[in-house]
Amino acid sequence: MLEIEDLRVSYGSVEAVRGVSARASEGRVTLVLGANGAGKSTTLRAVAGLVPVRSGEVRLGGAPIVGRAPHRIVRDGLVLVPEGRRVFAPLTVEENLVLGGYTAPRAQAQQTMEHVYAMFPVLRERRRGAAGLLSGGEQQMLAFGRALMSSPRVMLLDEPSMGLAPAMVESVLGAVREMADSGIALLVVEQNAELGLEIADDVVVLARGEAVFHGSAAEARSHASVVRAFLGDAALTG
Amino acid sequence: MIAWYEANVVLIQSMFISLLLALSIQVPFRAGVFSLAGIGSYGIGAYTAAIVTLQLGWPPFAAIGAGMLLAAVIAYLLALVLARLSGLYLGMATIAYSLILSVAVINGGELTGGAQGLFGAVSDLQTGHVVAVAVAAVVLLALSERGRPGRWIDAVREDPELAVSVGVPVTAIRQLSFVVGGLLGACAGAMNTLLRTTVTPEEVGFHLVVLALTMIIVGGSRSWAGALIGAVVFTWLPTVLAFVGEWQTLVYGVVVAVAAIFVPTGILGLAQDFVRRLRRPALPGGRP
């Protein structure tokens, strides 16, 4: 569904992404692992059209999207959920969702909202409250819901569990799995490799702006360098 | 009533002109664009209307339209050039636009009448026309605060980058806010010139920046209603404050400072909070 080929992104003279290739397929979670500064967020932002691409190809359902305006890419069916569970704080929960659905036909948006409320009942309870008053986990669910409102074929999630309480991390990642199972292709940057691997189907590892590992989640678990870098030595021996 | 109207017709006219001027900066502010280009546009509108009336004999609405068109084109070009600036830098650059304009009209030779300005731009523009135009502008802007455009503009103000990720055409909305601000400012300037039949460089100078900001800060910048409150207050306040005489400027300064520090949402924000409290009494225990 989403194919990234030899993507390069520079900030001035600094090459932040140096030839990353990755793909995300329908109904699958592709986990992107990497240390700070490995180019994970930049890759997602470049795919979504928020930072200019220097070279390389990005195809969404076969059609090239590099150079398209970011709001058009959303219409094409690719939506980014930026890190830091950003919501429009002074707007109500429902207004946030409605905003996310403007790129879809009205009747479809109405239907999707019911689907989002069914998936995250807490959002229905709080629908008239300001989004800024939600807890961290609830805000992340609202960010997911808002992205779902555009009826995406591909979702890019940037650190969905960052800064959440441990109990919340599990339910947020559970929601990620649920979204994939509904047929969406997900590309997920996640710090918590251990929990991330539990819900992932495929794994890409980035280091210094390059992809250094491609494989299934099972292969990643047994791949020594992945284990050493992200799961700790305890996982090797245990 | 008729006697009161006739005695105050100049103030009534200036209230509606001030309303349009205040709206010319409230519109970009609402989209989170700190642009004062509406003030420079006021000067463009004021001089364009005078010039086409004097030299070409155009009827008033054609003269106003010419000013608005020219200001909108300039505002669009400014939006393209200044797109990368934000916050105070954008404010400074757009104030510079109005300052450069005042210098340009002083040095414009016969076309702009130099330091004396232009006289005798007589037209049959009436108070009723001004009121009708202002009401039309308010109705259109009120509509733009609802539904999809309203939420889009809120999103652009609150978090432009997030707005882009959600599929909001942020760049287009920002450019549009520049252009609409330019149209409103030029409309105010052109109508003011045609009502007074004259325009001078002082009239389009820096004091307009102060006046427009004062109205928006005290009235509230989130909605057209804030601009309306500001325009009403600062049209009639001087008549009430006549007794303070030469202290008037000081009183103004204090009013603006107090509003900016203690009531950042303006009188409009205070009124909205009050209404909200009336509707929904505080819950026992409350919320953090």
C-alpha cells in the first residue's frame, strides 16, 4: 500500500535521512525502530509531505506522492499522527473529530465517527468537553480517532506511547493493533521496542539515516543486533 | 433621535469605519497570523479612492472597489513574500508596510499631493452605504466563524503543523487571511476618504496601528464581535472622557495595558465566560 524507496531528506547541508526504503501493507503494523536522531520522525514527516524530499520515491497505492501538498496527501488516504499526542486543546473532542473528517464525504465521516466512538467509548463520554482536559492516554486516542476520521488507507504514527503511564501504553498499542486489523496499513515509530514488537508484523531498523534491518517481527526478535540495541542484553540470555 | 443622529453623524460614520479597520487585523489574528497589513491597506484604499475620484471622476463604489482590488493584490504579494515570518517579526514587517506607504505618499508628487494630501474628492457616498457595507462584512465574517471554515481557521491558529497533518490547507488559509484583511482595510480607508473628501499622510500614519490594536486588544480578537465592541468603545469613550482632557492618552494607555495583562481575551472573552457560568453553575467539588 505504501512503498518508500531510497528516500533522502536534508536539513540544509545535514542529511537526516540517507536512502531509507520501507513499506507498509494493508492490515499490517510495520514497526520502525532506531536510536534518537536515526531519522525516524523525519522519514514519517517527509512521507506526509511536511518536509521536502531531496530524492527517492514514495508511492501510495502505486501512485507517487512526493511533492504533493500535505493536505492533498491526506485526501489521497495517508495521514500522520504527530508525536506528543497533539490535539486542538480548546476545541471539543467532537470538534477535533469533525476536523479530521473534512477530507472525507460527509455521510462517510458521520459513519466513521460512530465507529471511532465504538472503538474509544471514553471519547463519546467526553465529546462535549475540551480536548485539552483529556488525560494523556485519552488525548492519544483522540489523535487516533481524528486520523481515522479521514478514512485513511495508511496511517503513520510517531511515538504513540511516548510519555504515557505503563498501563496506558498497553491500551494505546492495543488500539494500534486494532486499527491494523481493520485493514489499514500502519507505519509506527515506537521507542518501547519490547511492547512494539508484540503488536508488529514487520520491522525496519534505522541507524544514522539508513535502514539497517528489514524483516518480520519474529526475525527481529532473534536478530542479535536488534536485540542488543533495543531489547537489552537480558533478552539475549533469557 | 433624529437630532441626536444629526449631531453625532461624524462619530457614527467613524465608528463603522473603525469597525472595518479593526476587522482588517482581527481576521488575520484569528488565523494566528500576526499581520498588521490591514493598516497599510487602509492607506492604499484611502489614496486610490481619492486619486480615481479626482482624476478619473469614478463613482464612489468603483473608487472603493479599485482601492480594495489594489490592496488585495499587494496583500497577496506580501503574503507570498512574508510567508516564512511568524509572530513579532511578521508584525514588524507589516507595520513597515504602513510606514513605507506614509513616506511614499508624502513623496508622491502631484499624484498624492505630497505632505498636504488630496482635497476635493467629492462623492455621493452616504452614511447608509457605509453601514450597509459594514453589516455585510460582519455577516460574512460571522458565517466564516461557523462550520468548516470556522474550525479550519481555529485549527490553523492553534497548531498550524497539526492542522496540515489533519488535511487543512493551511497556506491557502493564511494567504486568504492576508487578502481579506487587505480588502477590509482598503474598504475602510476608501470610504473614509470619500466621506471626508480629503486624505492626508497623517491620516494613514502609525496612529492607525495603535488604534486598531487598541480596539482588538480591549474588545477581543477571537471573533468579529470583539472588533465591534472595540470600535464602539473607542469611538464613544473619548466623548465620555472629555473631562480628563490632556490625560486622555494616559487613560487609554492604562486601559490597554490592563486589558492586555488581565483580560487577554478582551471584553468579548469576559462576556463569554460570564454567559458560560450562568448556563452551567459550578459543580460541587469542581474539576481540577
